[in-house]
Amino acid sequence: MSMRMLIDARHPEETRVAVAKGNRIEEFDFESSEHKQLKGNIYLAKVTRVEPSLQAAFVDYGGNRHGFLAFSEIHPDYYQIPKADRDALLAEEAEHAAEEERLRAAEFEEEAEESDYTGEDAVDPDSEPNGDDAAEVGTGSARSPVDESAAEELRKKRQALRRRYKIQDVIQRRQVLLVQVVKEERGNKGAALTTYLSLAGRYCVLVPNTSHGGGISRKISNGADRKRLKSIISDLKLPSTMGLIVRTAGLQRTKTEIKRDFDYLARLWDEVRERTLASSAPALIYRDSDLIKRAIRDLYHREIEEVVVEGEEGYKAARGFMKLLMPSHVRRVKPYSDPTPIFQRYGVQDQLTAMYQPVVQLKSGGYLVINPTEALVSIDINSGRSTKEH
């Protein structure tokens, strides 16, 4: 069944992107000129309030509401403590993280050996909890009790390091921090922030201030591929304060392609640092790419046979970015000029309309009623016309 990426950029007020397999929508995202995505943006922010009861800080980053910054998301570099104590804390954290990484690697090798013996995959690719490659470095699905207890013990040790301090002792009001948005504003709640930054490229994710943030995507389960990619990362000779994650898209890439992507991210990080030094809080330092660029960077893959774009400006942007990332795939980007709207033409508009309805009909005859609230999403399951026992 053919796969297409459909981009509706007819109106500058709103851009919509859908990845369709046949007539079925696999991925969908949209962006309006009124509400640009905040997630991924980096800001120079100022602490407005430290909340001991929450062990968190509220910071002014220039958004509609003050952002929420949990104590666990604050890098020790920002702690107002003597330099010797900070260096000791960072050294201990790096040591525990390295030990955890060793355990993780040994466990993955063990699983790979078992899979070679049984003829099964080491990791089920469908078991990935979310699609964000920045969070894909993790452990396998089957872990021995010994490994699990050792990893749990290491995690507790790392948490104990932080428990020596309370947020009110190490973070001060009006302190300036460089933060990144990890969760959008929703309802009356402000955006969730972190000081552990990440910059996403096509094949890699650069984590510039996390010494133990490197690794290989969990979806890459083949032992030989993992070893090859690890040797490529080690050849890049990253500074000790920086980490690099190879995304799933980097699996079949050569050393030159991964190095080119890393060099681009390193230049981007240098620009972020320079802009930070020249700015005063609150200020936007780096904006993540617009929807068309993000879609080609994150959603496009080799199985997608064509990228059909409605709207001249959108077509130019998509073609230009594809030429930058994958010059050999430029011919797959095609303009759409039919008077019928693109989503209507490919039969996905009705699915988009149904997606926003609170009632979901099931094949069994039953149905779901989905109602989002500020605190949670309630899902009511009704048997409806279903008369079977299960």
C-alpha cells in the first residue's frame, strides 16, 4: 500500500501535514499562525518564584504564563553552591550514569545473543512508549532481576545526590537560566521547562549540557549496527560535557552523513551560546523549525513514496529543506495544483473531521466517549450494540 506525505499549505494562517497509508491517516500535525509551537524552543528566562512546597520554580520566559521548572530538571551548573561542591556532584553523577550505561549495554548484548540463539528480535519495535528519538535511549524489554535491581540501585544513588540540596537553598529569585520547553501550555497551566537542552537533527540529537546523555536509539536492536554507530560516536571525540543520540533515521547512514549532521548541530549550539551572551532575560534564543521542516525531518522516511504539497510557498520550503537534508529524494517532493483541496482529493478530510468527535465507534459494536479535562482525559467504555461476553 502506497504511503504519501500530504502538506496543506494553501493558506498562510494554517499549515496541516498528514502521512497517509493508502487512505488511512498514520500521522497528523498542524500549526496556525496564531499559535506557534513552543515545544523545543530555547529561552533565556528569569526565576520569578521558588516554591519549596512543590520543589519547583516558576520562571518568566516571555510566554503567556510563567513556565514550570521542576527541581529535577535543573542542571547542577545553576546551583548557587561552592564550585568544589558542584564539581564533586557532577563527577558523582557522571560516574553513576556511566555505570548505568555499562549495565544497559551489557544487558542489550545479552538480549542480542539470546535473539541470535532463538531467532527472534532483541526488542519489539512496537513496544516503544513514544516516538521521540530524544527519549529512545533506554533498556530492553526483558531484563533479569539482578540487572533490574542493580539499575534501580544506581537510579536511587543518583537521586540521593540531589536530595542533599533543596531548591530554596540552591536556586534564587531573579536568577537567569537557559531553558527549553518540553510541554506546551495547556488550559490554565504554563509550559513545562527543563534546563537539560536538546537540539534535534535529521540523524542525531545533540544534548549539549548532559555528559551522560549519549547513546543509540532503542529501536535500533541489531548488535552489529549498534556497535558500528557507537564507534562512529566515539570517533567524533565529543567534549565531556556533551552527549549525542543517534536517531532511528541514522541506522543506515554512513559516518560522513552522521558527522555532517553533528557538525550542523554543533554550529547551531554555538549560535545558541552566542545569542544567549548577547541577550537579556526573558528572550527567545532558538525557535524549533516550522511544521513543514519538522515533518520532513521527523516524519519522512524511505517508505513514503511522495511528498505532495499544496501551496507555492510551502512547496518551495519543502523542496529546499529536502534538498538540504536528502538531495537524492528531492524528486519525491511534488506540487499539487488540482482545484479540489488536497485532503479532500486523497480522502483523508473525513478522518480528520471524525478525529475531533468525542465518540469513537468500535468494530465490536461498542463505543468510547473521550472527554479531556484540565487534569486528565476521561475515557468511558460502553458496550453499545456489542452482545459478546468479551
